[in-house]
Amino acid sequence: MEARHLRYAVALAEHAHFGRAATALGIAQPPLSKQIAALEREVGARLFDRTRRGVFPTAAGAAFLVRARAALAEIGAASVDAARAARGESGRLRLGFIAAALLDPLPGVLRRFSRERPGVKLELHEMASSCSSAALADGELDAAVTLGPPRGVGAERLVSVPVGHDHLVAVVGSGHPYTGLRSVEVAQLLHQPLIVASGEDEPAVAAGLRALLGEGSPALSSATVARDVHTVIGLAACGVGVGLGPSRMLAAPRPGTWFCEVTPRTPLPDLVLSFSPEDRSPVLDAFLDVVRADCPVVGASLDRRLGPRIEAAG
């Protein structure tokens, strides 16, 4: 039994006439009559009464038509679902990210993606760069935003593009001697209690700070370790010390804090979007399209790595 047999039976029931049903189906009447007869033989029961007034379902036919209509509806739904999945309009996207990415660029990207792909389930995981790098390489994430490119086993197979540039800034609580200053010298930081990101979680940042302040610097070895930029700002507001972090922290001002530049200007590792080119699902492609649209510079980098995106016809 094929789907066309179900359609033939439903059309015959709706039109109550072989000729009209055949016309609606776009086939000749004799083949329709033969197919209905073959269907009845397969089912093992007469499905239609042929009368002078028309063709009408028998009791067996009425029961069959209930299931036939439901089956055809499911077939139609399956086609719709498959088409939506192929366009990246359903499914899930597993994204790992560091907290700093929530300052920029993720807010715009996630808002746009949720608006344009409401049928996709977003599974968002705030993770340290080292953790998300490992999860991405192991196939537990579809994409990750990290400080610096992923490191470790499998990282060489990933595609990585920068999505943000940062330099080092300092944040202090109101009343700190640095409040009101436009900038502080690196040498001044050596004599301050510092608040920094975990070297285990963010190795690229930790390496940059060691290069800046000196390997084995007492200021670093005694620093308070914070999980993310929001904690750095919060601890600085509490007067714990001088928080050091990316310049994107300026997008999250908090009452009772003061930001100042660190001189000389010290670049930090880029914020990087990474994914596996071997697992280019339609949902991931849809997400990358949103990144292209919301961040044109990033889109240009993606096109250089992957080639320009070609929209599917229709």
C-alpha cells in the first residue's frame, strides 16, 4: 500500500464519483477504478458501495478513511518538518561562551537568531574558554566563543574567526586612589591588590598578564581570582582591589566603579568564534548567517575561511 492509494480513496470519498475524483487527481478514470479495486483486495474488504446515486464508503471504508486521512496528514507534516530542518528552522544549537561575550557581540546575535529562527532550541552554556574548547572538540557543542582560539587536542580541526578585539583596562571602586584618573601605568599595578581571571580557565589572558607584569610577579601570585568579568567588576566595586579585564567591560558600567585605561595600551587575546567544519548542520549554517548579517566584518572572515554563503533556491 502506497501513499497514492490513500489519496485515491480520500478523493473518491470526497467526490462520491469516479470521474470527478479522477479529474481532481489528474488521472484517467479507468486507472483510478483499478487502483481502488486493488486496494480493496489488499485490505480484504469492500471500501466503497457503487450505486446509481454515486460511490459511498462502506462501514469498512469509513474506518479506513479515518486512518488514511491521519496518515496523509502525518506524511504532509513530515515533509514540512524535513523542509524546515533543511533550512535550519528547527533543531537545536549548542553554544558555549565566556561571560565577556554577553557584553558584545552575543546580545545582538542571539536576539536576531531567536527572532529569525523561533523553532530552534538554543542550548546556551556559560563556560571558561578551556572548558568550551574541549567540549567543542569532543562534539558536545556546535559552536563556542572563547578568549583566544581553542587549544588542546582536536583544536587544529576547528574553524576559528575573531569576533571582537580587546585591550586591557582597570576597574576600581569609588574612593580608590585611581578614581578620576584616565589611565594608570603598568608599574603602578605592581603595588596594588589585583583581581584577575583564572589562569586555568582563561590561559590566554593569564599568559598575557604574566608577560605584562612579569613571570612570577608577586602582584599576580597574590591576586584574587574571579570567574568572569562581571565578578571582576563586582569585587572591584566592593573595594577588594584593582580589577583587570577586557575593554568590553566598559559596556557594563556599575554604580560605584571607575574604569581607566592601562598604559602602555596592552592588547588582549581576541574573542573568537569556533566550530567544526565537519559538522556543518543547517542550524549551525543558519547561526553563521545571522553572525554574517549582524557582524559584517566577522562575515567577511567567515567567507574567506568557508567561501561565500550560497542561498538555497526557493
